[in-house]
Amino acid sequence: MTADLFDGLEAAGPAREPLAPGAMLLRGFARPQETELISAIEAITAQAPFRRMVTPGGHQMSVAMTNCGPVGWVTDRSGYRYDARDPDSGQPWPAMPPLLRQLAEQAATDAGFAAFAPDACLINRYEPGARMSLHQDRDEQDLGAPIVSVSFGLPATFLFGGLKRTDKTQRHRLVHGDVVVWGGPARLAFHGVGPLADGEHAQLGRQRVNLTFRRAR
Ligand code: MD3
Ligand code: FE
């Protein structure tokens, strides 16, 4: 009996869970293609390894980053920006694999944002203890485009606030395969990630990898 009820829910597609106006959680959306997606990420990080960048204030981030796509997000003592080249190698960032781009486009469409065409994919790696303090993403030219985030590996506590840094924050647990689309009134919300708890993930070991697809230019 319960099997039939669950079958019916699965036939309706993955759960869509609104977190706030403009923010839609697609629980497990990336799971069906997890193996191919993780292989694609490994190919990118072989070409453009994860590195811990320095903020304009001179602090080294606890999260290690790399990018794929026409442009990538970078930070150093001179500021935050999108750059067509990897500053460590001087080479263009690795291309955005069609599988990754299509996943982001489909998620955006399912969440109600048609014609999302990402030109940047920032890839964040959290090891135990790594965190990201509350911030807004506003280095992108087209704030009408959403950001699509994809989480793999260890679970994280995601903090989602309001348009002011001091607004109350909601906490959401994001796990392997979860996808969230952030647009409209959620696009400029403050957000962050709590310190990663240690653990062992079957596919990724002691880490969390998060991808954010953006329309930067
Ligand atoms: C809400 N990354 O790279 S993804 C970031 O898990 C970043 O690595 C976090 O924040 C991570 O900038 C969070 C979820 C996310 C991404 C962008 C957003 C939520 C957002 C932009 C606006 C509002
Ligand atoms: Fe962010």
C-alpha cells in the first residue's frame, strides 16, 4: 500500500520545496546523474585545481574554489571580480561541460526561470571546519538571472537571511544531490554556510562540493 503511494509521488517528479519567495529547493534533483556529474567535476579540478583565495581584506578563505565556463569568480587583494582566466595558470577556465550546464538550465526552468544561460560556474570545496560567512552575491551584471546551486558530498547547514545582514536567518540542511534555485526577491538575500561537520561520504569522502551557476556578464 505505502509502496503505491510512494510510486505515485515519484511519478510526479522530485519534490519542489519553496524556501522563500524566489527560492526553490529541488531535493535530490542531481542524484540520477551523480556519477557522471562527479566525473565531470574531477576533470575540471584536474585542469584548474581547488585553491584557497584571499579576500580584499587579506584573509584566506576556508573554502577552496575553482571555476568552469567562459568566466570564473575570483578574489584577491584588489577585489572580487569575474575573470576569463585562471589567475594561477594564466589559462582560460575549463569549459562548462554540457551535462552540468543542462542540469542548471533544467533546474531553473522547473523553478520558473525560463532561458537561464549561465556563463560561470563557481565550484566550492568545503573540508571539515570550512564555512562561508553571510554575504550577498552581487558581482553579476544581470541580477534578473537566478543562481542555481548544486550540493555534493557531506551535508551542510545553509543559512538564508533577508535583504539586510541583520535580518533573521533560516537554517536549511543541504545534502548530496540537492539543487536550489535562487532568483527574484531571493536573489540579493544574505546567505552563508555553517562550519562543515566532519564525516565520510560514500562518493566524495571528507568534503562537500558546491557548484553555483551564474549569469555574470
Ligand atoms: C542565495 N555558496 O558561492 S550555495 C557562493 O554552499 C555561495 O557554497 C554557498 O554562497 C555554498 O556564493 C551557498 C547557495 C546560494 C548561492 C547563491 C545565492 C544561495 C544564494 C545567491 C542569492 C541568494
Ligand atoms: Fe553566495
